Amino acid sequence: MSLKSLFCMAAAAAVATTASAEIVCGWSITTAFPTGAGNVPTGNTYSVGAGDLGVQTAGSSLSSFHTLAAATYTSPAGNGSQYAFSSNNWSIGDYYEARASTTGYSDIHLYWDQARSSTGPSSFEVVMSVDGGSNWSTVLASYTVLQSGGGGAPGTWSSTVNNPLYTSFVAVAAADNQSEVIFRFRSLVAGAATGSNRIDNVIISSGAIPAPGAIALLGLAGLAGRRRR
């Protein structure tokens, strides 16, 4: 039996023995962004649209905001998935934003993969709003984004191999049973004009989910058992 088969069996067992969990909404970035002269997206904002995972994808969105209109949006390799959401020209306060409903769900957790180039911004925070953006609360005061590839990087993002070193997660009790939750992954520092930052596998779940490597091997489809209020 192959090592991968053994790992899949272990992952499946972890799902079976862990408290029941379900993906409420998630984005694995399934579609490549436009490429070629004159086609690459630029500007202050860009969105990949609704989530492709979970039971509450209707009305959801994953987008980015940049102060500088020169920001360029590309879809390089993800962390164990085909594509990621990448952009450059980062200023302080620029962000990725995930929106979704958690109505009927409790024990909300937020997971995401994030990496940067050598000159991309390295320090971020996560903030949240449950009233359409009128008020914000801090979910994670600060965290460090690791470099992918190049000297000193712990790894290079690959479309076939998930590296859990690039995964972060946090429990967010205040996000339980909300008609809309907005999460922003907001940069605390600026990057070089060409310095990029990318995000992938953004998951809002009800209940804690298995280790990211196990999720990747299970295709993000093995989670069951809703946590309804």
C-alpha cells in the first residue's frame, strides 16, 4: 500500500473521530485569471466571486482591495490546489476580503493559506464585521506571512503538494449564526511595487476541521455533520 493511501486512510479516520464539522463556505480558486497583453486584471479591486466549497456559497465573495490602481492580479500555483489569488502593489491597509453567511451555524473557524514573494508584505491582521462593514473587531492582531520560494523560504507553493507551514486558523465565536460575516486579511506594512502576496484555500467552517494536509488529500469534500444552532 502506498504512503499516500495510508495517509488518506489516516485522514479519513481523523474526520470520523473528530467532532463533527462542515465547510460553511470556502474558496479553492478553481479558475485561472485572464492573461496576455491587455487582459491581466489591474485596478483597485478584483474578485474571484462566490465560494466553490460548502453549503452557504450563495451571495459569498472573495475579493481584494488596493489603494494603488496599479495593482495587478494573477493566479499562480496554490498551496496544494491549481490556483491562488495573488496581487502586488501593496500599501498599508490593503486587504483580501471574504464574505459569507453563517446563518444556522455555530463554532465558526476560519482557515487560510497565505504566502508572499521576497518583497511582498510580511505582516497582516484579521478583522471582522457582522454589520456590513460599519464596525470592525480584531480576530487576529498580527501574524507573519512566510515567503514562498527563494533563499530562506521554508518551501515553494505547489499545485500538487500542500505545505501546512503556510496555513493559519482561528476560532471566531462572534461569527456564529450571522446573516453575513466579513473577514479582512489586512496588510500592516507596504510591499515593493512588484512584491506580491497570495491567498488560497480560504475556509469558513462549523467546527474544527482536520489538518490542512489531510484536507488537501481528501479533496476538501470529506467533511460531514452540520453544527446547526
